[in-house]
Amino acid sequence: MKFDVLTLFPEMFDSMKYSIIGKALEKKLVDINIVNIRNFSKDKHKKVDDTPYGGGAGMIIRPDVVYDAYLSVKDEQAKVIYLSPKGKTLTQAKVKELSKENHIILLCGHYEGIDQRVLDEIVNEEISIGDYVLTGGELPAMVLIDSVSRYIEGVISKESTEEESFSNGLLEYPQYTRPETFLNKNIPEILLSGHHKNIKKWREEESLKITKKNRPDLLK
Ligand code: 4GM
């Protein structure tokens, strides 16, 4: 899977060289190409934004600069995603669907916004990672890359995506490891029984309990 990221803050993506995504990059299972939108400014001061037509606060990123950045990575087969609080909410089902793509181009905007004409021209999907506003689309782009990459063969084990929250529409059951007693608390006795059918039943009940408590909306 290839990701191109169009951003004004390329250094923010340095953090993706760590942990599981870092390993996936080393193994060439995913490729992340960061494109600095500012490199496409024709202005001698490398300016990329200007004041909004019609007035109002803040600055708007110019469409020509974003378009030239896009042309540098353009591919008719690629899906172009704009990360914005106005987008459709990212869900695990959507993440799974996106993992089937070969090439995704992510456009990171700012609170100041991007001229609508270039968005109308190049964006296939507007996606939000949740109902809150951030200073930029970079963290949402990293959230999308991380969540999608987990479904790419070889990044994590198949079993890891099979028994996790949302995989069966419910939140995950609690997990325990050694020591058997911690701060005077024992682990649930059933987990020591070796009775796999009863353990499975207990885990399903615990899943339902935590989902009812924290996310009753998932049960509707
Ligand atoms: C406004 C318009 C995405 C703000 C476009 C981006 C939250 C999300 C921004 C933008 C963002 C989200 C930048 N904040 N909920 N801020 O996915 O790119």
C-alpha cells in the first residue's frame, strides 16, 4: 500500500518510523511518501495562503499551490482523501474497506481551510476521525494510515484483527496475565479452568457488559 501525504508540516510524520508502522515500512509492506505543499509555492517568500474572499478571520490555502502538489503524485487509480471535521466519520468498517486500495493520497488541511475549488477538483472522499476540531489534518492522516496499515498482510497477525473491539460489533473482553495475584486481586477463576467453551461464553458476556456500559449505541 502506498500513501502520499500532502502537508505543510512534513516533520510531524517522523513519528511513523516507530513501532509497528515503522516495522511495516522497513519490510516495505507500506510506503509513506510525504510531500511538503510549501515546495510548490511560486512566491519568493514561499507563501501558500491568502485572505478569504468575502472577508472574515484567518487565512485560506491557495488552490494552485495544493493542485501543483497533487500533480506531483497524481495517479488516476489513487483515492484522494481530505481529512476534515466536515467529513464522514471513520469507522472500523471504513478502515477495512480502505485497506483494499493500492494507493491513497491524503490531503491535510488547516483550521484556516483550503480553497473549495481545488477540493472539488481532486478530492474523492472527505473523512473525519471524530466529532472534534484539531489544529491540522496531520494527526487524522496518521490515524488513518495506522488503522488501515494494520489490515495489510504481514503488518500484524491475522488473529490480532479477529478478536478485537469492533470486529464482532462489540467492545473487547478484559485480558489478564501473570502474576495470578496483583494488589490482592485474583484473576477471574474461569480463566484457570482450561474449559475453553466456558471461557468463550464468559468472554462474550464480558464483551456485552462493557459494550452496554460504554457504547450502548453499538447495540442498536
Ligand atoms: C477545518 C477544515 C480533521 C479544520 C479542514 C482536521 C479535525 C479533523 C481542519 C481541516 C482538523 C477530524 C484541520 N480537525 N475530526 N483540523 O478528523 O483540515
